[in-house]
Amino acid sequence: MDFSSKLLENAVYEMSQLPGIGKRTALRLVLHLLKQPKGRTDKLALALQDLRNTVKFCNNCHNISDTELCEICINPKRDATLVCVVEDIRDVMAIENTGQYRGLYHVLGGKISPMEGVGPQDLTITSLVHKAKNGEVKELIFALSSTMEGDTTNFYIYKQLEGLGVSTTTIARGIAVGDELEYADEVTLGRSILNRIPFEASLKAN
């Protein structure tokens, strides 16, 4: 792809580094931005800078937050003894959109995947087990995608919690095997949470 401007080429290159954005789409987006009023582009650039420079991760659940503790964790109406274990922020958003869940979350930051070099030490599993040992949690809901990596992560955490008196459940299989939570419709996801089953039962089913 030939460019008449090095500045344009650099902008297209950086835009194409985003997931799902090829060079042609990147070029279209950059040219669109050039047609916009300068103030709008400035606002976009400032919003991205503010996000990158000041965003925090909640000290309790590891969700993205503007403060040390996120709005969900400090909400007194949420059930702090019920914790939903998810892979990332997109899953929190998907579950929140159902309006069916009133507990807290724990964001792992990924799934155990030896093929990709991701082990338990690379996730926030240690702090999750610490919560359980402190008696803060009565039930953990495993809400990872039903893939090999998701099932492996669920089982690893389950084994770490043995003997701690914490109930472990998993969302019902209204979510198709291999599906990511963020793509599930709100009704199906909501029912999967409400109709969750003991984790041990899911092991027998497999």
C-alpha cells in the first residue's frame, strides 16, 4: 500500500495494530478522522491518553476502574459473599447487562493456556484463593467460556479451594460449548447464571 504522506502511513500502521483492524480498514478510519473537525480528533486523542495514563484496576476484583475500588465493589446493595469468576472486563459488562446478578466479580485476566505460555501465576488466582481463605466468600460462580482452557482454569481453581468450605457452581450450559460470554444474548446469559449448577455436577457430566 503506497502512501503520499509518511504521517498518514504512520497513523494507518498504528491503527492497524488494533485487533480485527486490517490496513484497509485502518486507512478508512484514519481518512474519516481527517475529515472530522480538529476538536473531535483532539477529544479522541485526549480520551485515549487519559485512559492509558490514569485507568486503574480495582484492588478487590481487578476490574477496570477509575478509583482504587470499582463502583460494583463499593455498592452496599451487592452481595459480597457471592463472587462470579470471569476472564476479563468484557464478561463483567455482559453479565451486568443481564440485570440478573447482584454479587461481586473476580477478573482473572485470562485463562490457563500452556500453548500460549499462560500459567496460574500469570492470572489473579492467588488473590481469589486468599479471599476464600479469609472467609469472605460463600459461593464462587465459574463463568469462563466452555473451552478446554476455560475448563482447565475452572478445575485448577476448584482444586485450590478444596477444604475451604466455599461452594463452587458453574453457569448452566445455556451457553454453547466454545462460546464466549460477551457474544451470548442477555436472556440466555441471565438464565445460565440463575440456573447455575454445582461444579462437581459439571465434572460428572464431562
